[in-house]
Amino acid sequence: MSSAAEVMGGADSSPAYDWEAKLQARFLDFFHGSGGTQHALNSFLVMQGNILVTSHVVRLVLLQARDSLYQQLALLTQMPVNGLGGLAGDQMNEAAETIATELLDGLHSIPIECVS
């Protein structure tokens, strides 16, 4: 039986052949080419924006989950939601508004080219 490399015409026709050298050449070209530094900075800022949005969305989801758990606890214990430590209602809305404000402030600090 012949191997897959022999059927394809040898090891150098494999898609994985010399991938490390190709990747290193692309990497070096990216940073040594014209405008590479600006592109790298923009890429960094885009990643920073993605992390910022992700962290704030997670905070909002956790806040909503906490509110939902408090509502379920209030139903099971027949206590008003306000009596459960005062963490629901208006304070929950204020926290969501605070998270949204922090997210907007963070996004405003990133250049518009990177946000779009």
C-alpha cells in the first residue's frame, strides 16, 4: 500500500510542508513591511476593544442572572424582591447603566478606525 504523501506526489506537495518557514516569513514581513507597526497597533486596539466589549457583556449577563435568581428566591420564599438585600430593582438598573457607561467610555478611548 502507498501512503497519502506518495499518492499526492511526495512530502513537499503536502499542505503542511514547510509551514513553519512560511509562517515565520509572513510574520517577519508583517512587522518589517511598510506600515506594519501601524497595522500591528490597530490590530492590538481592535483586540483590546473586543476584550472590553466581551468583559462588559459578561458583567451584564451575570447581573441579569443574579436578578433572575433573586426573583426566583422571592417566589419560593414569598418575600418581596426588595426585602432580599435591596439588590434588585432600581439598584440593578443603576448597575446596568454603570456597566454601559464604562463600556462607552472605554470604546471612546479607542480610535474610530479600530472600533468600526
